Amino acid sequence: MAELLQLQQAQHPGQGLTVSFSAGITELAVDEDIDLAIDRADRAMYRAKVSGHRRCELG
């Protein structure tokens, strides 16, 4: 997703749009409660934001 946003921005220079993207990514186990996976991804996203712009963290 981040690479796609950067590509779109590069194809339209001078449009006055600046995008930075941070994300938390996790994997949902077969028998896992979705709320636990969402909590992991959420914590990973906050780690990414605290670590700086344009980061992806695994949770």
C-alpha cells in the first residue's frame, strides 16, 4: 500500500499532496479471536508511528 501511494505521488508531482504511511500488520491464526489480532495490529501500528514516518511493524 505504501509503495502504491508513493508511486501515485511520483506520477503527479507538484500537486501539493504529501503522504506518509505507517502500518501495523499481523496474522490471524485459524482458531484465534479476531479482537486479539486487531489489538496486536493496533499496537504494532502505534509502534510504527512512534518509530517515525513510513514504517510498517509486525504484531
